[in-house]
Amino acid sequence: MKHFCEYACVYLYIIGAALIVTGFPAETAAQTSPSGEKQAMETDRADRAYTLEAVITGYTGIGGEIDGIRNPTLQARKGETVRITIVNGETLTHDIALEGMDVQSESIIEEGASTSVTFVAESGDTYYCSIPGHRAAGMEGRFEIISASTGETVAEGIIPQKDGQPVNLDFEYASLEGWSAEGGAFTGQPVSDRSSELYEEDMDVDPSGQFYVSSGGTKKAQATGTLTSPAFEVTHPWAAFKVSGGALKETRVEIVAAETDTTIFEITGNDHQRLRPVVVDLRGHRGQQIYIRLIDKETGVSQIPYIEDNGWAHISFDDFRFYPERPRFRDELSPEDIVILPPRDIIENAGLSGEEAVKEMELPDPFSVTLAASEPDVVRPIAFTLDHRGRLWVAEAHTYPERAPEGEGKDRILIFEDTSGDGKLDSRKVFIEGLNLVSGLEVGHGGVWVGAAPNLLYIPIDESGDSPAGEPEVLLNGWGYQDTHETLNSFRWGPDGWLYGVQGVFTQSNVGKPGTPDDQRQKINAGVWRYHPTRHEFEVYARGTSNPWGLDFNAYGHPFITACVIPHLFHVIQGARYRRQAGDHQNPHTYDDIKTIADHVHWVGDQGPHAGNHRSGSAGGGHAHAGAMFYLGADHWPQEFRSTLFMNNIHGFRVNADKIEREGSGYSASHGKDFLKTHDSWSQWLDFRYSPGGSVWAIDWYDKNQCHSPNPDVHNKTLGRIYNIRHAEDEHVRVNLKEKSSLELVEYQRHTNEWYVRHARRILHERGPDERVHEALRKMLRGAPDITRKLRALWTLHVTEGLSDQEYIDLLDHENEYLRSWALQLLGEDNDIPERALKKIARMAREEDSALVRLYIASALQRIAPAQRWSIVEGLYGHSEDADDHNLPLMIWYGTEPLVTRDMERAAEMAMNTELPGILTFTIRRIGAIGTPEARKLLKEVEGQLEQKPQSDRYDQARRELETIFGQAD
């Protein structure tokens, strides 16, 4: 069957019913054994063979009675050998697997490539695409066991009458008698099914008789026009007709009420030539006059030289009839099953050289891009950072997507430097080779910190600064790599001195120091983690999201992460639990989680994020993001960039720029104008860092395949790019901050470029306590006019151990909410808040007027012994103004939940008296989960109290929760 390229139009993928096809000989097929190893099944013949076209929105049947049906139900008798072949309909990674049988094909990526599975039918099952996210996008269907061939029973339809004569709606008299045409699309109609004038000879149109009408078929799709039937009376409650042609808004069939000229039903084709039945409910229109209108306003002519004309820009129609009862057709099309997608984005370039790629990039004045390095000097750059000299440390991931056998890793770390100031990295050194599955990188505290699952490594740097001073040391192990593109990544030094990173949802980690028993390790399977470089402590900072691959801190030290598949942006709060792409929260009593701060997504359509791939340019490009950067560099860059989070959009081939604003206890994010477009479908920028001179470095994985696949053969192994983005006023700066005195480093805390601020703070952390440093920082903390400079002084005092507990406690009374909140977090860092501080925090919980500070109090609850939380919780419960806050009700619940099992009665009483949403319902649910007679008795008492309460959302939800609990118990 001939396939036509997409052109600027709306495509519709149709969900159809299922039919059986006869078997054809089968050859070798790929299969996955229970152990997970790919095997080959040899078979000379299959009893039933199916062929499906694979695209991100679903599998479409090819040939036989499943032809053109999306995700058809495939059927076989028990014991039959079945072969399912998929043909890739696009350049994207796909496969096919059967869930219950543990059968899986090889992955394919190129358009037109094919693969298959062969198996013996034993039971019903689900076939699907195993590539992450593709099943949710619609690549899923049923396989059924049948005892005999299924058939359809449809009563013979009734041809409508007008003035006692049949209306010409099946065209079997080879004329358009009674119909009126406009435009040239329906000239020479109707057409015989024996004619090859409109369709290729191998295209089966399948009209009801010999004749049907078409506005041009695939051969003459350029013509446009309308064809309108005479009006006739609706004499029966149901009707059906056949339709095929383009899945376009402007190629459709309309049923129109003649008296009002209003459309009462419409449907398009489904990008297929085969005419399929459509059922129309006319029960509300009996006795009325209607007419049929065929519309074709699509020429299908492409304005882009490399995009073919769209042959589906037509509509075909046949055989309208009435029915006394609803007819049932196995291959019926229904408007409710139609998925509407926007046109495919036009990306002009692919597979360019580095020099060519730069020429195609689009960004605003006065910015420019320079190719700093490219293959073969850099290949598969997966992570990078800048050191205190402004040099780039770049990790190359040659081993991905598989972890190599021990000792056979091929990953390496390179050091690049621009020595001439032209934006090109003319100095290149190899720091280390032989690493395995590297995914994260940061430099500091005398070494390189490397994420290489299952390990977090530390590699000491010698005095030259260019070579290792010893072998890599395993600091932590237990990092999972079940999904090798969701391993530990996005390393950043936090303002508090910890090393922060993230990990994805489909990788199961149980992290601890080498030799730590499993039950003493910390589990993480999506979230943000941190590691202290001198105390060597590890903790999970926040849980949830999907596959985050970008993390940065704003000017106030608040972390943000970018994610994929689910809504893309989160403000990260210590102890928070965020929306997950999949799976349950590790604490089963979470009950609800915090959602994105973004008021938008970067993909379009209502069929899930993956269905919007390569079609979402109007919204920002797509669901997959990598990298995160608040531009806090040179002050001649636009000031609004300091509150803008930049992230690369993988499927949009561009840099998104979301605007971040304070809202309530946290932030909201709106979509800003995209900062840069590469116009190159192989472009895959992964991260950004700003330099001491103000320019921004960016790494580009550069690969034809945008989606992870465990099959190493679908990924390019020879490409990679580094770019330098410059403002016209950026300058080349060569500096070595380690040559500066400690007091000079203190002064760098006032710098407008945070590159200096962050590196100077880290070096002071490395040097340790210094009273002269502390004195200078205290002076800055007291006297700096800007709150960000005060915060920098506070953070640097903290990492250099310059503040006592009492000084933190005193800061809880500071006039500025940012300082009060940060004093709270730093005071609780070691999970040992002094008793005198707890009393003040309890008072603050009652009296604090800043939602931000109340958020930090709620966050601190999880770092306070449960017995000491009650008065703090009670104070937070009293703030009804937080009822609509994005974070506070849930953060308070996360800190309160452990109290319920310690004193059910007290928890229930407090929950009854707070107006914060969810608290009462969650408390009831948590008591119900205890499951003891005492818990049930208490819930009965709560039920009685609720009978005295007025109707409200809060109380009504609690009543429904009790009904559920008592119903389950009974």
C-alpha cells in the first residue's frame, strides 16, 4: 500500500474494531525469553499472520480485514501459531511485545523497517510498544482467543425515498442524478471500483456495489469542491454510510438539517482508501428533512520542496441507508474514536555538520552561537560542568545504553578550554578513560564527582589539575540502571554546600555506602537526592516526578527541576512528594502529591504527551526536556533572564524559556518565548552552564534518534557538539579563583555573575573555618542592601561552619522572609533542632505571616521527632489562608501523617478543626488503615461528629471517605 507524506493539515488516527485475517507463511521472528535474552524462533509457517504499521499514536492494520484499523483486536484459535509483523511508519524507535507471554521483538528506528514476533496462541493478551511512554501514547491493542470465526449480522438497509422514488445514494445507476456539485473535485462521478483512475491498482476501495463517489482519490487529490444531495425525509431512527479518504478537517461528510442548514453529524476519512461503515443516530430527527454534503477544501499541495503532496486530501463516499435498529459493523468508524492531532512540524534540517548546524540556528539579537567543539573531538557528551578556571569538564557516554561488563567501560572525561577567547575550545585533554555508564559530573573538593550507576564515584585531581591523583573511589553504590537513561544525573552544588542530583522513575535504587546492609540503605525511584562532600552523608531530598534531567537553583537558592512526559517543571521543596509518571509513592499514606508549578505544557493534543511528538512546535516543541539553567551570569544579559528557567526541548529542537514568578508559598511558571531554535531534528542539547565572561556553554548529544532505546544499534556513536552562546557584550575572561585569597573570595559573594559567587563559596567550603572570613561574612549579612547578597553571606557562613545554633535561632526573627526560611532549613540540616528553637518554631507556626516561611516550617516537620511536632502542626492548621496554596496543605500532611498512629484521637480532633483541604479526609483514611477495633470505634465517633457539621466540600469528602472505609470493612 502506498503511503503519503504528511503536509500542513490535521491528522486523525482512527480506533477501529477487530477482524481476523488468514495466515501466511512466517519466517524467523525475534522473541524475548523469560530471562530477558533475545532469541530467534524458527518457524516455516504461521497459521495466522498480521501486519501492522507502527507510529507513536498506535498500530494500524495493513491488509486483509484489519486494513486501516487502529490497534485492531488480533484473533486466533488456541494452539495456532501467530506472527505479528510491524512496519515502522516514521523515523522513531518502536517495537512490539505481548504482555502476558513475555514476547518482544527487536527495536526498529528507520521508517519502513520491520520486525516481528511469532508465538503459539494459548490465552488472550495485550500487545504494545515497550519503548517508555509509547504505550501510553496509544500503542496498545488486544489479542484474543476465539473458538470460531466471528461474523457480523446486519439487517439490509432501506434506501431513502423522495416523492415515492429512491434517492440516488448508492450510485449504482452510474450517475449523480439529484446531486449538485461546486468546484471540480467531483467531475466525472461516480467512479467504478474497477477503475484505476483515482487509486493505485493495489488499493482496495471496497464499495458496497460497483460505484461510489470520490473527490479525487489519491491520484487527483488536488481538486476541491462540494457535492450536495437532494433533501429527503428521515423515516427511520438509524442510518449508515461508507466513508474513506483524508483524516483532515476539510475533507468530510456532513449530515445537514435542511430546514435550518445546521450540521447534525460529520466525520472525516482515516487516511485510508478502504470505505468503512459509519453509523448515525437519527432518533431525534425523524420526520425532518436532511441532506448529505461532501466537502473537500484540501488541495494537498506541499509548499515545501522535500515534502511530497498529500494524496489523502480527498473524501470518498458510498451507500447511505436507513435502519430500523442500530446496525453493528465489525470495521465501523465512529467520530468518538477519532484522535485529532495537529500537522507534523516542518523541521528543515537533519544530520548536519557542526558548522552547518550553527548556520541554521535562530536566536534573538544581540546573541550569536559559535561551534566550540564537535566530533571527533567530543562524542556523545552526556554531562558537563565548569571548574574554578572556567574550563569545561565533559563526560562522554560511549557505553550507553548498556552497562559494559566490569572493566570494559569506554566512557571518559575530557577537559576543554578556550585559550584564545574566540568561543572555540582549542585546548583538549583526556582526564580519565575506562569509566562505565557515566551520566552525571561535577568538580570540587579536590576531585571529580561522577555518577556511573551503580556507583557515585570520587576521582581525586592531582596538583596539575589535569590528571587523576588516584583511582576512582566508590562513595555510594546501589544506584539502579534498569532504565539506563534514568540514572543519577544533573549534578549541581547547592548553596548549602551539598551535591544535588536527580534520578528517574523507572530505575530502582537502594543507595548506601559500600557494605551497607540493604535494610539500612535509602530507596529512590524518582526524585532529588543530595550528598554532603565532607560529612559523607546521603539523603533523598524530595520524591517523585518522572525522568528529571535538569536541576538548577534560582537567586534565592531554591531548586527547580525539569522533567519529561508529565508536566515539566517543579519547584523542589525538602521533603516534598511530587506527581509521579508511574508507580506508587514509597510512603503508601501519601494520598496526594504536589503538581507542577507550570500553567502550561509544551505539547499539544489530548492523546498524551508522546502523541504530540514532532507536532507541538506551536506549544514549545514537546514533552521531553533536558537541562535547567537560571541565567545568573553577566548583568548585561536581559534582567528578565534571572527569573527565567531555560531548558532544552528534545522533540522541539529548541530552548524553552519559562517565566518563574513567586506565588503563595512557592512559584508559578508561564511559557515565555523560546530562546533558541536549532531547526535540526538531530539536535539534542542536554545542559547549559554560564561562564565567568557571561557566555553560555551547551552540550549537544546530536543523534537521529530522540528516544531512549536499550538497543545500542539505534543510537549514533560518533557525533557530539559543544556550543558557545554569546551576547554582543560578553567578554573572554581567564581566571583561577583558587589563586585568590579567602577574603577576595568573600568579596566575590557580591559579584553580579553567580559563576564567581558559587565557585568562590565552594572553595571557601573546601578551605574550612576561618575567623577572618566569618567576620567579613557577618558584616555582609548585616549590612548588604540586597537580600540575595545577605543570602550568599548566610550560605557561605553555613558551609564554613561560621554560625552557631543561637545565631540561626536569632535569624528566625529577621525581617526578611527569605532569611527566616533559610535559617529554618539550615538549622534542621542535621535533624537535631535545639529545644529552644522548637518553641520559637511553634510560635512562628501560629503567628508567621509569610507563606514561604510557613512552607519551610512544614518542611522542617519531617526533620523533627514526631513527639515534638504537635504544637507546630496545630499552629500550621490554624492558617485558613493557606487552603488554596499550591504546597502547604500537602506539605503539612506529609509532616503530620506519622502522628496519627501515635495518638489517633488527638490527630482526629485537630483535623476536624482545620480548614486546610484534605487534612480531615487523609486523617480518617490513615486511621482506617490502622485497622484495629480502636481505630474503627474512633471513626464511628468521627462519623457522629460529622452528622452535626454543615454541608461543605471538606466535610462531604470526609463523609464519603468514611462510607468507603465502612463499606470495605463490611
